[in-house]
Amino acid sequence: MDKKEFRRTLRKNMTDAERILWNVIRNRKLEGRKFRRQHSIDKYTVDFFCLQEKLIIELDGENHNNVGSEQYDYNRNEELKMVGYRVLRFKNEEIYLHLEEVLNEIRSNFITSP
């Protein structure tokens, strides 16, 4: 499966947490910022990406709660940071239980004017 097809599959099969967050950040709903979902950056596909802010948002489900995944996520974040991106990670539960706090954290990481 090529990258484009892989991204399309991810978009069609979003998790509930991804769907909830996407509904509140899509179409410039969050402070006028344009977000893309399942966007490729180098060898990675990130959950949500705002080019204007160079901001990546990753949502972590249960499959991220093991040593191998945690190490992979850490290395991935470091590589993305080294090329100028900022990465925010949230657990799915944070989306379900504390969505407004998540949105406030995202807003607090905006550095440009809308």
C-alpha cells in the first residue's frame, strides 16, 4: 500500500477520539488555523497537522501503552522536532473527558497570528 492509499485508509477508519477532535478543528474552526488529518511528513503519517504553526497533534490510544510504542513515539517526536515541528500528544481519554482543556493546550501552542 502506498502512502496516499494508507492515508486514505486512516481517514476512512478514524478512531472515535480522532473524529471528535477533527470535528472541532476542521474547516478553520479553531482560531482560524487550517489543520490536515493523516498528513505525511517525511516517512511519517501524523494524525493532525497545521502548516501555519508547524504543529503536529497526535492522539494515543491503548496501542501506545507499551515500551516498544513509547520508544517509537519518542524517537519519532525527536526526529520531527529536529526538522522544526512541534508535537503535542494527547491520550484518547483526554479527548473524551477533557476536550476543552485539550483545545486550550493546542491554542496555547499557537505562535502566529491567524
